[in-house]
Amino acid sequence: MRNVDKAVGVVTGGARGIGAAIAARLAADGYQIAVLDVDDPMALPPGGTFWRCDVTDAGQVDAACAEIEREMGQIDIMLCNAGIGGGAPVADLDDALFGQIIDVNLGGVFHAARAAARLMIPRGRGSIVTIGSIFGQDPPAASSAYAASKAAVAAFTRSLAREVGPNGIRVNCVSPGNIETEMYAAALQRRAKARGLSLEAMTNLEREPIALGRFGTPEDIASVVSFLVSDDARYVTGQRINVDGGLQMF
């Protein structure tokens, strides 16, 4: 990794939620941060820049990365974070919603990681981090599209890590658990309605098996990402790291 004060990190889906927390943490660590999103950011980190970009469009992703390199310098870190929630029982899941979830959550990771790999391979260094989910390993009911997309992200990460490791590029996957974001709040409401429970009852039901007794925060995820992109993790690649408060243990 270059001098952190000159290093450039790109965060897809960095306008809010986990992505915004990652962008803020990496900026605090000293990185120059570029946020890619279809939505205006709630707040950019100091010195951060914003590119409007739909990660399902490979051309937009490639163009944004080329512009970032021209304006900010070479990309050292790619955070493939952009993602959406949503779901329904398979019998009620229409093709459009299934396709949209796969396109954003898996296709968006592919486009961002590919753009980064193309730029990093000739230089012989770089770090790519994907954001998966523990629900890609042990999904709740009525989340088949989301679970499939996140399971695929983990497999994609392992394959890419083997592919670009000889080029000095590390690739890891962070899999959040129940994190207090707008996306998770909406999922809680859907599951409560499907089970005929109050939101409070559903919240308590999902919190109870977490060993640490609380839901996570976006900052909990950002702290792990901060480690993975640093030189302290220089011998860590191809790993899926669960950040779930002990909901799953192995």
C-alpha cells in the first residue's frame, strides 16, 4: 500500500448506511475517498468526492474509475458495497425483483471488482473488499434472491482472491449480521408482517440469539474494513469474515 495520505479508496453504495460509515472511517484513516452511488450522499467525509454511478451498468463503473484515477490518482482500494434488500416467498417472487436484486448485489460487485482488478494488476498491488451477508450462509425464509446474491458474492470473492493473489492484490469479504440500517429496518418490518408479529416482538426475536445481545452498527462493519485494507492485514486474503455479534459461530 502506498502512503495512506495519498492512497485512494472507492466505496460503491457509499451514500448511506454501511457504505457511508466505511467512507467516513477510511477518510478518518487518511485515505482520499470517492463515493459511487445512484443517490446523493447524506454526508460526504471531509475531502471526499461523489460520482453518480449505477453499479449495474459496467460502462458507468469503468468510466467513473477512469475519471477518479485522472482526478485523484491511482485507485488503491475498492469497496464493493452497493446492495439492495427486498424479498418475498418464492411463489410470490416476480422475475423483475429477483433480477434487480441479483443485478445490484452480484452484478454490481462484479463490475466494481473487475474495474479495480484491471487497474491494479499492472501495478502489482491493491485491496478489494466485498460486502456479503451472513444470510448468504444461513438465510431466513422469503429471502431467496438476497441470500443467493450474497452467497454468490462470497464465492466470487474466493475465486478472485486466488486469481489476483499472484499480482499482489488481496480480496476479502465482510459478511455483516443484523446491522442497524434503513435496509435492515425494512426487512424487520417485512418479516414481522409475514409472521403476524408486532415490530417489537420481531425485533426481540432476532436480537435474542446474538451472543453480544445487540444489533450491530455500520461503524462495527467499517472498523473491520479498516483493518482489512490496511497493511496490518497484508497476509489476509480470500477470507469471509462474519461481523455479527456472535449470531453464527464456527
